[in-house]
Amino acid sequence: MPILTLVEGLPKYEGINEAYAISDSLNIMRKSIDGRRNRHLRICPHTTENKDHFLSLLESKTDFLHISSHGSRIDGKTVFDIAYGGQVTADDIKERTISAKVIFVSACLAAREDMAKAFLEKSKTKHRYFIAPFKEVGFDEAFVVALLFYWQVFLKGVKIDNSKKIFQALEHARKTKGVSTNFFFYWS
């Protein structure tokens, strides 16, 4: 049974909790489609309380990890800005054991080598994917791209261990009419 863990790093900053918005949207969409294919999907939305809680959520036993926060570059390093003034760097992530096969980051400037390597290097799985925006991205764009990607993966039945299919799911989101995006794809 695939598990999607959604982690909201900055609750209420955008006026909406992205983790719960994606969870609610996917649940609505899966009810409108033949449910046999996706009835076993488990969606687990979470809201971060602080930096330690955020980092512990990254270690959840999950197939898909969705991170929603603000991203920035400080002294050449990628940083996630999270609740209560916390900041998470690639060095913080390298210290964690992350089981997710697909990491989808909804944070500006997150598709940088330091952050991608932090998530991909400790992989014990055969394949691992990191998807994030290279430039600044608005909430609406990030939300729509994530929703289109997950719709392809979960509701269209893309297999996790097929990098071509995962890439095609992202490309579907990127090429949907009216969607303009800066999300990039890394894999190991």
C-alpha cells in the first residue's frame, strides 16, 4: 500500500495549509475515479510544530514525502524556512534516515545540488527521486504542479520503481495547458 506523507513546514504563512489542501484534493479526486486502483493509498498530512518535529517527520516510514516550506539560499547553501523561525539545511537532512523513494519539495530554490544530495545519498532503495523548484515558485503554482503529479502517480497508477514513469508524471504536470513551472527532477 503506497503511503504519501505530507509535511507542512510553515502553517498558515500562505493562508492555507498545503499538506491538508493536497490531502483533501486527492481524497476528492479519488472518489470521482474508479476507486479499486487507489483504495489502498494512505495519505498522512502533518503540520510542523518546530524544527525537531519537522526533522522527525522526514524520517516517517513512507513511499512519498512531500515537503512544503519556504526555501532560500544563505551563504551558498539551500535552506528550508520552517515554523517559529527554524531553518533546516542539507547538513540537518544528511543526519536523518529517510525511507521515502520520492521526495517532492514545494519550496523556492530547493532544486540545488546540496539539498538533492542530502536526500539521495543515504538511499538504501534501488531508486530514489527528488523533485523541487529551481527558482522562486508561487503557492498556486507549487500546489497545482504537486496535485497534477500526484494525480498521475496515484490515480493513473505510475509505479515508483520506474524512473521513466515518474519523470513522465512530472512532465505531464509541467506541460499541462496553463501551467508554467520551474520544478526539476533528480534521481539516484
